[in-house]
Amino acid sequence: MEPVSDPKTLLFVSKAIENIAPGWLAKETYHILSTDEFKEVLELAAPGKGFGLYSKSPLRRKPSPQ
């Protein structure tokens, strides 16, 4: 986990990735939007390259049955 200035953001940067060629890195960021919703951003970097967007996913807690 990497430090960030926004308390509603979690940032994780890999040191290595299983099942992918050596040297690749991944960066996963979670933006907390509310207690029931957040956004996940996954970025990948090839060896010697900068990070590029791989996927962006909005996630919402499923409402409990009434």
C-alpha cells in the first residue's frame, strides 16, 4: 500500500505479478465514494514503461433484501 493524501483513496502498487512476464507492474486504486460505493482503477506497466489504464470498475453494495 502506498501513502496518499486523500483519506478516501487506497493505492496498491505491486512488486511482482504472478503468471505474467517478469518486470510488469500493477497499480490498483480504490476511490471510496460512500459507505456503499467505490470505484476501482487497475493500471499495468510493461517493463520500463509507465502505467496505463487496464480497467475501471464502479462497485456498489447490493441492497439487503427487505
